[in-house]
Amino acid sequence: MLDKELSDFTANKKQTLGLISMDAPLISNLDVWVNIALIKQYHENLPKKTAKNLTLHYLQRYRMEYIADKRNSALTHKERFIVMLLRAAMVKDSIIVLDRPFTIIPDVQDDRFIYDALQLISDSFKECHIFDYMWFKDRYGIINVEKS
Amino acid sequence: MTELIERIGKTSMDSTATFRDILSFAFTILARMFQKKTYSSAMKMVLVNQIYFTSVQILPLFTAISIIFGSLLIGIVFQIIKNMGLAEYLGRILMGLVVTELSPFITVLLIALRSSSAINAEIAVMKVNKELRTLDTFNIDVIDYLFMPRIMNGVVSVVLLSALFSILALTSGMLFSKLIFGMSFNVYTNVLLKSADFYDIVISLIKCCTFGFFITLIPIRSGLHASYDLTSIPVAVLHGMVNVFIAIVLIEVLSLILISI
């Protein structure tokens, strides 16, 4: 049911979709900065140095520039989430879609980490949508499902 | 008996389908090679890395193998030439044997063992880990970003390393020409230059390019045929490497036929 809703939502948004999902993992043989910079390098033909500097600038917002040269397997859950978020935000006029974010950050109890992370790069994306199971509504502080 | 015939038929049909599939993939790649949009900043970065891993990292080992193997073979060939009284054909035999046959073949075997298996495993793992799907999600064409740099690297690496092998083998031949034939450096160089046929060099270049193209294309295609199970990775690598070695033999045979025309 959730997969179908997600699929229907993303169907016409491929050009601007910034997906954060366990079904779109980081590329394991690339460093963190390359995973993020790849989007700009490929779509906007940004030179390597410029793309790297841009990536480091965004990582600095989270005080995570130290992870730039790490690989996926060396990241914590939160670090991985931030990298996936930054990668999604690199898409031009990005519509960020978070697909079941608590599967990426299982050690996080509520949505504060997610919203704080989104706040730090609020200038980098157009919209953000979160898709999750109804039984996680408490984690988002949602009382009435219909109203939300 | 019927079962045997059925099995032979099925194997033949599967092999034909595989061959047709490889050729179709090859034409797709060739068409993309001449499109400007293929060459993004990301692609160029991957290409440089691939050339480093394939050609530069292997240089010490490759140089040692070229000198040792090349020298030994040249020494044996020179001794046979002397014993058979074929000294006047020294240049032609060296150019024909080393430049056209030995250099491409030894180079492609080394690169196939090292790089083709790595590429095959890499693509299969990316398929299993859904990383190919990630690239598709972000509108990154896998042919442009993943396959093209690896295939172009294969072509460039085989050509360059084969040339290096030829140079090192022919240089070591200088020593043996002095020892066995009492030939000076000038005479030896003269013999080689007079025997250098433009047609041989063109055939050698085309052969190297073809080798480099298919020993990277076939593992990529094989990696893509992995399923989403981890156990499919070694199967994909096995099939890929068998097809690579069949391709090497086929290309070698075709080049021999071309040379004899």
C-alpha cells in the first residue's frame, strides 16, 4: 500500500526527485563526497574541485566534514542519513521524498533529528514529503491521522 | 539420444542468443561513444580513476613480466632463427611475432585476469545492492557513468600496455642480437625499422582496441545479468570470465585470418 502510494507520487517527478530510501542506497565504492557531488557533476557538469568544495560546504553545516572521505560501510546511521539527504538536495529544484526514514536511522526515537537536518539545508530544496507507516505516527507527533 | 540432441540444440541456441546480445550491447556502447553528452565531469573522473587502477597500478608488475617473459621468448626465438639459418628474416619475425601477436595477447590476458574479473564482480555487486537502481532514481545513465569509462579504459589500457610490452621486448632483443648474432645496436635498429610494416601496426592497433573493448564489455554485461541474490555474484563472474576468454580466442583467430588475407 505504502509502496504503491510512493510509486504513484514519484511517477511524474523523476527529473526533480531527491529520494531518500533504503531502496536507493549510497554507492558503496565511492567516498561520501563523491556520492553527494555526483549529482551536480553529472547533471550540471560541475568540475570536480567545485563540486567537492560545494559538498564540503554542506557537510560543514552539519559539522560532518570529517566523513567526506569515508565509505558507506564506515558511516553511522545518522551520518548515512545526512549523506543521503545531501545527495537528494543536490538535485536541481529538488523535491525531497523521505521513504520510511526510521529504517535508515533506527536508533532515532522521534522526528526531531529529521526536521533539524532538513532545517539546516532548507535553502536547497523546494519541497519535502515523508512517507511512512501509520503506526509510526507517534514518532512524528501526529495525533489525528486524517487531519495530517 | 533425443535428449542429447535437445541439449545440443538448447546449448547452441543459448550461445547464439548470448552472442547476439553481446553484439547488440556493443553497438549501443559504440553509438554512445560518439555522443557529446556522454562525457560529463563525473564520467571523466571515473575514466581517470579506471585508467589509474588498470594501467598505472599494474606498471611495476607488468614491466617485470614484459622484461622477463619478453627476454626469454626473444632469446629462444633468436636461437631458433640462428639454428635454422633464417637470420635474414629476423626483423620480420620479430615484428610479426612480438608486435602483432605476442604483445596484444600477453597484455590482454593480464588485464582480463585482473581488471575484467574485478569489473564483473563490481557490476554484479552493484546490481545486488540496488546501487544501479539508485543511479536510475537520480537520472544518472549507467551506460554513460558506469560502463563507458570502464570500456574506454579497457581500450586505452590494452593499447598502451601492449605498446609498452612491444618496446620492452624489442629492447631486450637488442641484448640477444648482440650475444647470438654479434649485431650492433645500429644494425639491430635498422633491421627492425626496415621490417616495420604499417599494415602490421594497424592490425595490431585494431586488435588491441577490439580486445580492450570486449574484455570490459562482456564482464559488464555478465554483471548486469546477476539477480538480487548474493549467490548470483560468483555465477555471474564465472560466466563472464568464460565468455571473456572465448572472446579473446575468437578475436585472435579473426586477426590471424585478417593478416593472412
